[in-house]
Amino acid sequence: MQPLELRMMGGFGNQCLQWLHAKKRAELEDRDLFTPAWPGEEVFMIEGKRPDGQPAEPVRGYFQRQQDINYSIADVRRWFRFRPKMLAFEATAPKRFAHIRRGDYLNSEYPIIAESAVREAIFHAGYHPSTFIILTDGPVSWHHKSELDFVADFVKMATSDILFRANSTFSFVAGMLCRGKVYAPIVDKLKGGAENDPVKYVEGNWPKCSTYSTDLHIPNT
């Protein structure tokens, strides 16, 4: 059979979900997978194959709907093992983090969760907000940066004891790797491009990241 050729798009979190879908499909169908160079090859212990000119079946999409989930949490943790140099960014006590996606959501259709809403959710979950470190981003796209300066935040979230993730694939993927408790926001009916408060959080990493995706229930095995 022809190899698969993944046509990636979007930022790091989006690319991770695209790679996971394509990798599992290639494994199930016993095919080679060709990809462009992407940051995941520097972050995780994976080696990519580049297109070599032979005919290949293109794979393109965001793959953020339940029917796209052909992999398990066990698969994610099997493939996305950090390279040793990444462990320099591993979380240290207190290993409690909350992520807010703000920069590129301003004036977009995606809702922004106010910091006050995050702190209130932390309190209602039975924790003291002062024991959490808030991680957020600037008004730029991560995949346009020349250096992997997002890695420290990603590794900290993935190795945390407690993570309040954002409505973002960036912290959603970190949540799949996290072996601690993960809480996620319910974004239905929130206002896009503006800060929202209050926002309901639930325990678990299943709520959708945007109106363009569905809730994602990924099996453990």
C-alpha cells in the first residue's frame, strides 16, 4: 500500500493531534508515515520520515472530533516520551499549574477564560489558588517562533500533579500526558474573543477545546 503523507497545519497542539491520528492509522494499516519536520521531533523521542518522491496518500485535517480518535492514552504516552534534554523543564513542587490561552484568541471566535474564573474554579475544586502557577501565552503563534520557547510550559503541565487546562489543544495534549489530576473548562455558550467569568470546570480532560471540535473521550488502552 502507498505510504501516508501527513500535511500538518496549525500550532503545536494541533500538530500533535494530527500526528497521533496519522501515526495510529499507519500502524493499523501497516504503512509508512511521511511527515514534514515539526517541533514534536525535538520535544519527543520520535523520528520522522520525509517524503521521498514516491506516490503517497495525503492525510490532512485537524482530527478533533470523536470519530477521529483511533488511538489511546497508552499510545500517546508510548510515542510522546520526552527527550532527556526536555526533562530540565520538569515541574518541581508545588506541581500545580493552570493554563490560560489568551494571545491569539483576542478578537477571535474562541472564548478566553478570565484569570479570575480560573482561580474561582481552583477554589471550588478544593484547592487554594495561591498554590498554583498560572501559565499563559503572548499575542503570537507558537508555530511561528524560531525557538521552542513554549516547551518549558508544556513539560511543566505534562509532569504536574494538578492541571487546570485551557480550551486549547496545547494544554489538552499536555493533559493526556499528565498522570495527575486534570480539570478542564466547559466552553459551550461562552463568548468568543472576550474574557469569560464565571466558567464551569469539570474533572477530566474530555471537554471540547472549541466549537469546531467535539468532546473527546480517549480510551486509556
